Amino acid sequence: MNFSITFGDEPDTKNTWSDWKLVPASPPMIPPPEPILNLVSVPGRSEPIDLSKYPFGKLLYQPISGIWSFMWEPLGHQDRVEKYEAIRKWAHGRVCKIRLEEDPDHYYRGRLTVDQPTTGEGPNQIDISYTINPKRYNYKDNTEDTSWVSDWHN
């Protein structure tokens, strides 16, 4: 397993391993979103009133942001420049599907940002930042999958 990520909407997709030969610094993950809480303190009451589900009747979540770091072995200065340019031109600022190799049944949707590569001795490193909607979708039927977040507020 290469722990790759596929970005894009069919038929215009790119895979971090098969298209760019990027190796993740650690297995890519997407953490669960932070809930948007609305706790109201009331004088004389020891606990705040939880209005987090008001007015929509369900708990809402914040967008998820993070960074994936990847490494690659350059064949020379020109290879490094060309690879960075190819990744940046395709991915920087793009809003698209994001599908982790470890979770092929689901995808996320969000915006990508490509940071300047780190160079020097040894492998190069490039960071791809993401800000995704706090929703996960089933890949086969494009329906929202809410099983990955908890609706613990009753």
C-alpha cells in the first residue's frame, strides 16, 4: 500500500503515487470535524444551556483543515522544478473530491493548496494543505455518510 490520495472529479483525477510518485511522510488521515457548540450561560444556573442544535435541529460541524506532507527523490534540479510546477498547476486552489487509498468507499470535498517545496540533501518535501467540508460521502452513490461523526447532543 502506497497510502496515496486521489484528487479530482472523474475523468480529471490525479493520484499522489501513480501520477506524481509522492510518498507520504505518514499515512494520510482526515480527522473528524470539530462540532460548532452554542453554550449559553444563565445566571443562577450551574451548567450552561446547550443550544448547539438550534435552529437546525442537528449538530453542525466546522470545516476540517490540515496538511499532508509528501517526499520524493528528485533526479536533478530540473526534475524538482518540473514536478513542483506540475503539482502546483493542477492542484493549487482547486476544489475537488479527495479520496484516501485506505478508505476507497468514501470521499470528501474540499480545496487544496500547494506549498513551496523543501529542498536540500536527501528527498524533497512538498506539503499539500486542505480545507474540506465537514462531510464524508459514499463513493458508489454520492450520498452523505454521517456515521463518522457523533451526534452526542440529545
